[in-house]
Amino acid sequence: MIRSLILALPLVVFAASAADIDCNKAMDQNTMNMCADKDYQAADKKLNDIYRKVTTALDDAKLQAKLKTAQRAWIQYRDTECIFEVAENEGGSIYPLVYSGCLTRLTNARTKELQTYLDCFKNADKCGE
């Protein structure tokens, strides 16, 4: 029990410090890495929110299943693309920063795509724009 608490303590301290940092004043690599991850987490939350909205807007179970399949494939693409894109930084202290940056960029692009679908479902005149 005590060993579990000792092992978990650094995670609690890290989580608290990550929430308290001012990313506009990040000066060291560790802080920049944490801020990049924070940006990715926010982008991922937006993606999940819009994905749920699109899924809800689809009233056809077959279309919902196709979207789910497409989203899973996209996640696999995003993750492997980013691993490839930042491979030259592997093992370096900047790796988490550039990896999170790639995840954020691709996640934001997918969020825009899903938003386009949602806009199309709500207003057919916006389709194809």
C-alpha cells in the first residue's frame, strides 16, 4: 500500500504542476513539452465533442457505423503519421513537443472536417463548400 502511494505521488505532483504552469512564459524544454501536451489535450477534447455531435446528427445506424470505422482509421493514421513525422527527434528532449504539435495540428484539421459534416447535415446548402 505504501509503495503504491509513493509511486503515485510524482504523478499527482506532475498533474498539479502541469495545471498551474503559464504556457505563455514557458522557458525550459520540460515546460514547453507539458504545454504542447496541454494544447493537444484541448484539441482532442474539441474533436471528441464534435464527433459526438456528428454521430448524434446521423439518424442512420449504418452511417454511424461507417463514421466510427472512418474515425478509428483516422486515429491510426494520425498516430502513425506523427510517429513518422517526428522520427528524427526520437530520443531527444524536444520529441514530446514536436509529437504533441503534430497530434494537435492533425486533430484540429480533423475537427474542421467533422464540423463541415455537421454543418452539411444541418444545412444542405452548405454542402460542398
